Amino acid sequence: MVDQPGDDAVRERADVSPAPVEAGGGTPGDRRAFWKRWSRNRGRPLPPIRPWPRRQWPLLVVLACVVGSLVVVVVVDFRPGTALFAASVLLAAAFRLVLTTRRAGLLVLRSRMVDVTTLAIMGGATLLLALAVPDIR
């Protein structure tokens, strides 16, 4: 690193030795600049934190649909309950496709395309299986 003009005079007057450079390289100023990237601006207030249920509404809607489909399976019949379950999985795929990564919350597992493809295949296969099972009555 090139010394700036006047650095020697400042060091002699202050009688300060230069800061040691660690094995990772860089000066302490460089390291501070690296960590400053993630620090927040003190002049701007943080955005308000919404309560957990409001942040995770897509997941809660999908889970409510899944619980409703399980109730239909137990109370009514296998076929409509399984079709509702498949619809809730397809709803999760639609939420993941339409909503941003931040808004989708805990529905985000991998990249958007992988999540949507996996959920759509699972929902479609479940719907096909629900419709293909013969009625035994």
C-alpha cells in the first residue's frame, strides 16, 4: 500500500506505530468498510416489525386449507378431501409464483422455479390420484 503524503509526520508527532496487518490482509480501514456495508444508517428509523401471523399469511392460508381438507377426509369422504388437499398444494405453488421472496415467507425453500415446479407436480399428481381412485360404494 502506498503511504499518503504527511503520514510520516503524523506518526512521528503522535509517536504511534502503524496498526499491524493481519494474515487476512487489508488495513483496519478496509475491514471497517467491509463491515460497514451491513450496518444500518443511524439517521433512518427501522421499518416496523409486523407480528408473526401477518408476516406469514401465505403459509397460514395454505395450512388452514390443508387442515380443512383433512377434516373433509375424516368427516365426508376420501375423494373430495384429497382433491381439496391437492388444491391447497397448488395454492401454495401459486403463492410462491406470484409473491415476492420476502412476501412468501416460510413458503420459500429453494429458488422460485424449483419451489413452483415441485409444488405444481405434487399438487397435480395428488389431484390425478384422487380422481383416479375407483369408488368402492
